[in-house]
Amino acid sequence: MKDGNRTILLVDDHAIVREGYRSVLQKQPGLQVIAEAAEGAEAYRLFRQTQPDLVIMDLTMSGISGIETIRRIRQWDPNARILVFTMHQNAAFAVQAIRAGARGFVTKTSPPEALVRAIFDVFAGRIALSPDIDHELALSRLGHERIAAEDLTAREFEVLRLLLAEKTTAEIADTLNISPRTVANHHSLIKSKLGVSSDIELVRLALRQRILE
């Protein structure tokens, strides 16, 4: 907290979107945007540098994704408050974001007041979900097919995301700072956990569950 204000780090790879966030948030008494980042590694560095009261973060960025960034920030500071604000209207991404350590998940199709309400819910210690994501999670519980993301760790989900983006083992290893052998082990374990025997089946499952869009 700075000068009585709750401080916020904004993370989104579109400058015009960040400008929109800033305009909405700085109209709220007691909130102050103190830093902005366009990608995950920069967000992690700025979090350690500024130690904001809240991070508002998109999931889709160049380099490491929002979910991996959440995991790294929470590893450095287990008490970090992180609110996801994203285009992903998908229960799988919400499950993984919360598992990685996010305290809320709001979609960008939500009205501005939903984001503001979620911010104060997170500050109050509550998990904040926009109504559409709450609905998606409820529907997924009623469906016949389990959400694939529930069976994966945050790191495994990040490897899956990069595999689906057609990254090579070497590229994934470089992005996540792990060895190619570890990537290969994750790849094998992901297929085993999801009950598929080939990458083609993995892609079909990802399409069916809208992990690959």
C-alpha cells in the first residue's frame, strides 16, 4: 500500500488494453496503478521490484503465459494477490489459474463494474469469478467429460499449451528454463493423465475442450 492507496501491477500485451484498465481503475478511490508489463518475465521482474498489493494479469502473452507467471510470482511470494482478466471463457483456464495461485478470474466480456467488484473481493480474501466463468464451471461439473485441466499441474498445463502452439521440445525447455528431458517427461505424463496415446488424440481432446482455440 502506498500513500493509503492499494497498488496495482497491470499485465497485458496490448498497450491500448492496459490504458483502458488504467482509466477504469484510477477512477476508483483507493486504487493506484504503479507499474505495467507486456509479458510474463517483465511482470515477474516488476512484481519483485514494486511489490504491488494486486496483480491484474491476462493469460495469453508472448513468452511464458500468465499461468506460468502466476506460478512463479506465487513461488516467490506465497501471499501475492493475483486477479486474471482474460478473453478465455473456458473452465479449464480458470481451474489452472486458480490452481497456480490466482485469487480471481474475470473475462474481458464482463462489464467494468465486474472487474472492480472482483478487485475488492480479492482484497477481502474471497475468490472472485465473473458470472460467465462461474456458469462454465458449473456446466463442466454436469458434463460427461471431465475437464482435462483438472488432472494436470500448472507446469504440465503450460507444457501442454506450448505443445499445442507447435513449439519444439528445445523451445519449450528454453521458455520454461527446464531441460529437454524434463519436457519429454512432462509430455509423456500429460498424455498418460489425459488418457490419450498420441499427439493427434491430444490435439483432438484440446479442441473438444476448447483448450486449443
